Amino acid sequence: MAKIYDKFGKPLGYSNSTGIPSHQSKGLGDTVEKFTRATGIKKAVDVVTKAMGKKDCGCKKRKDKLNKAFPYKK
């Protein structure tokens, strides 16, 4: 397993063979992020966002809002 980082250099955890972060999901936002990365949706959104001249697609804010609204119980 290799240590993986987000686009800002913050460690996300360790990847499995698929390259998906293996950190424990805190809520629905983390699960959506894992799904979009695994299916390639995240990469497509990043390409379109960059082509439109924007720096951020809003994924981080959306993930945080979903995690706050739908947290997983411990």
C-alpha cells in the first residue's frame, strides 16, 4: 500500500490496489467521494472544471456538508 494525498498535499490514508483512499468514512460525503473517485466521475469533473477556468469544483464543501448532515455513528 502506498500513502496517498489530496490535491493540497494533505495525507488521506493508504491506498489499496485500486488507488482509493482506505481511511474510514466519517459520513455520506466521504462515501460519495470514494465512489466518484472509483468510477472516474471525480476526474471528469476536475477536467471540466479546469476547462471552464475554475479552480475548485466545490467537491470539498459538498463533502463536508454531507458529512455534517449524514454522519456515520461510531
